[in-house]
Amino acid sequence: MLLAILTIFPLPGEESRIIEVLDSLRTAVAPNVECRESLITVAPDEGGLICYTERWRSREALEQHLGSPLYSRVFEAMELSRQPPKIEFLQVQEVGGLDMVAEARMSKSPTFKQEE
């Protein structure tokens, strides 16, 4: 699995425009079976930064997407960033779920002291 993560630091007043552009990309990429998911998150406590994430099944599918005219919408959103946007591509080798949480909690079980 591959993750494409774009972080944009919106210019004042441009937050809704960035979200609109990224949402149009998200909607357009949704039917692609090679894209497992795409999502937009906003972190108001971080100066309103906007994060757009895509999860791809294969490198080939991601590279095809990056070279497509559709991906030019990302550049439109990036132009509305007050500082250089950050883009990362991560290859995930191992994925865990609730089983990983349960395992971690079982192996690191804290010792609680009762207050006297």
C-alpha cells in the first residue's frame, strides 16, 4: 500500500477554496478501484492546515494518477498555501488494526496504584 499525503498551509481566507479543489479531486478519484480511499482533514489548532491523503493499492496506479491531468488540481490547491506545501509518498509494508492495539495494551499493561 502507498500513501500520498499533501499538507497545505492556507493563505488567510483561502481555506474553503482549497477544500473545494481537493474535494473535487477526491470525488473524481473515488471510482478508481486502485485508490482505496481519499480524505481531507483540517487541523484548526495548527493554523488551519489542510491535509489531503490518498491510499493506493500499487505504485503503478499511484504513478499513473500523478501523471494524469486530474492531478493538476493538486497544484491549483498548492498555490493557495502561505508557505511551501509538504508532499510525502510513503510505502507501507505492514498494516495493523484493532488487533495491534489489543496486543500493545496486553504487553504494556500498566500497574495502577490505589490512592490512599
